[in-house]
Amino acid sequence: MGDNVTGGSSTFKGVLGTGVLHCMGVNVARTGLGEKQALDLGYDIESAWYPPLI
């Protein structure tokens, strides 16, 4: 915003968010882009899933 106030032309490209949910003893969390979003944007990705340690 400060750049634009002083005559610049910066644009806001967004942020990567974090979400966390705890329900019935299970925690679920996410940070950043999802797998599909990253692929749609052209990123070369790797995914991993780890089962609960219960």
C-alpha cells in the first residue's frame, strides 16, 4: 500500500494460508497450496501421507 500511495504500482498477489481442525481426537492441518492447486499452477510436486501413530 505504501508504494502505491507514493506513486508506485505494486499489486497484491495474495497469501498462503494455514488451517487447523481438531475434531473427536483427530487433528487435520494444511499450510500453503493443496496438491491440485500446485499442479494447476505448474509446480512439480511430491506428496506424502503418513498414517496416524495410534
